[in-house]
Amino acid sequence: MTRYSAWSVFKNGLSGHKNWGRAWRDPEPKTEYDVVIVGAGLHGLATAYYLAKNHGVKNIAVVEKGWLGGGNAGRNTTIVRSNYMMPGNRDFYEHSLELWENLSHDLNYNVMFSQRSHISLLHTPAARDGAARRYNTMRLTGTDAEIWDLDTLKREVPHLNYNSARFPIMGAAVQRRAGSARHDAVAWGYARGADQHGVDIIQNCEVTGVTREGGKVTSLETSRGTIKAGKVGFAVAGNSSRLWSMAGLGKLPIETHKLQAFVSEPLKPLLDQVVVFGVGGAHFYISQSDKGGMVFGGDLDWYKSYAQRGNLPIVQDVAECATSIMPCLGRVRLLRHWSGVMDMSMDGAPFICKTPVDNLYLNAGWNYGGFKASPASGWHFADLIANDRAGRKIEHFNLQRFERGVNIDERGAGPDPKLHG
């Protein structure tokens, strides 16, 4: 397979770019694999890539009911950050950010990662004090963090509503190494990298049943036939409960909700950073894509659903937040909006863990944070599957934490899956 480089671009340019090979194969499923990952989103593809690259596992399949990257991978606002404070979160997300910083080189594919800063607006003295505590903890543990006063914020982001905002802006908490990436490019990069290591990526292959014998999963029933597996990993986001039930394991401690995202018509360069705020019951985040569209989102739809469709009350809520914080967007037209299916855990933290079935492994419960976690999620899920034990950075992300009452409640909002970010 072609290695991308300036020379390969020049060489193929001589033929009008008509001789590029496929980025990845479209194989028929084999009857048996050493490892089968269910879900060809970012987490599933990253897991397969690191299983092959880091652990030398050769006979791997990734099965996907639709097309590669057609779920939450392509339905998010692409924010990457590691501004976490709680033990169990801090090291994991910092590792993920470190992987992001070298991901394009590692995959030989431009994932368009832009470290443009993540700016959390502060509206009250209490919010400023809370951010100072969080960001001081980050600095003490090796993560970059800054608190900006109002004058600094005005210089860096001049287009915010500093004069008549419903919630006056007092400053901001900032992580400069954070930013955004191109969601499709990340999926394609991981798919191409996994394929180069021999991973079979099988699209349009829906899992319809899980066969267990002797306390282990022996095979998966799919729309393309029976596939035997030595080990199975679930990485299917909001559909985790469905697969969990197929495996005969009862209920997961998650709820599935919809989260909508939006993009406007293209504009001239306006916003160089990712800007976030949450106050007075509102929750909002916005950045500008390389194409010029304003990409933004807000709260979940407040009812449980597996649908990938949005609804108008959230459109209104997010539009009000956008015009409140950036009045200059008032006459900008909304180009499109869509919905991802979120698996919301009770404490806002994920699961990367073994299950009660010996050879079945779970990657789920990512709440709002699945995109930024993709590299570390795949890295550590692959390590778990290959070595059958959780590494230090994910030892807290297990199902047993709820039995012990050891929640990883980053936001401090209590046991309500709709409230965690």
C-alpha cells in the first residue's frame, strides 16, 4: 500500500491522481478470527490498529453494521482536550492528548489536528474559584493550564458578548494544547493503518446474536454469516446495551441519549479557538471548521432514544446560546444538524474493562467525551484484550466501581447520567 509523502503526491499528480490505490480493503469475512471488535467507529478501529501494531495480533476483524465511521465518529463536534482533575481521568486523557499530538505521523495520514486552545468561559466568582482549583491540579500533575483575566480574554477572542451578555463574562480557563481534529480523517486514518497491519474491516455486517458456551463467547451471528472468535470486544457507543443483552448479561448501568451537533454556512475566519460555557442551566461549545462553518452543540435531548435524528427544541436552545455569547452570528444561516447516540454512565466516566464472560471485553459509557478519548481508548482497550488485564491508566474504568461506590464524578453532579460531560 502506498505510503503518503510529498513525493507520492507529486508522482500521482503526473497522472492526474488517477492511480492511487484503495485506502483499505473490502474483504469477505473469514469463518474465524482471534479477535473480533464489534463497531467500526473511532474506538473500534483504534483498538484494532493498536492490537496489531503494539501487540502483534494478526487475525483481527472489525465488524460494522453500517459503513465505517457512520455512527458517532461522524456525528460530533471534534473537540480534543485533557482538562480533567479527578484521579482515573487525569492520566488517561493526558495520554490521549499526547497520542493526538503525533497521530498524523503515526498513521501516515493527516487527521487535521489543530491545537487552537480550549477556552472555558467563567461567569461567576464561584466558577473562577472552581476552575482555579481544577487547573492548579492539572498543572501540578503535568498538564498545561492557564486562567485568563477579562482583559486577556478580550485580546484573544474579541468577538464575544462582553457588554450585554445575560451572564457577564469574568475570564476564562484555558488549555492551549487542546483543540480539534477532522472526525472523518481520524476514522479513515485508523482504518487505513489497521488494514496495513492485516485487519479485516467488514462493513454492512450487523451482529444479530452472540453465542456462548461454557462461560465464553464462541461466535457472533451476523447478517453476513457466523463468525467464530477467540476474543470479542464491544465498542458500539449508544448501542452497548443492545449488544450486552444479546450476550445474556442483563442491564448495563448506562442510559442512551441523543446529542445534537450543528454547522452553519461557511464564514470568513472568525474564531480561532474552541469556546465553551456552561452556566444557568445552559451548556454550549463552538469552534470554526477549516471549511469556515461554525461547528457547535449543547445539551443532550432529555429523553432516552436510539434515534440518530434531532428535534427543534434543542435547535432553539443551542441557537439562543450561540447568539447570546456571539451576537454577530445572529443572521448566520444554519446549514445542517444531526444527532449522535450517547451512552451515558451514572458518574460520567467510561468503561474499558473485562466482563463477567471470560473472553468478552467492554468499551462503553463515553458520555460527551468519546472523540477526544479515541487514541487512548483504543490503546488501552487493545492492551486489555491482548493481556487480559487492565493497565494502570484504566484500572478505575470498570463495572465494579458502582458496587464499591467509588464513582469518578468529574463534574460533581451526582449519580445522574444526563448531567455528565
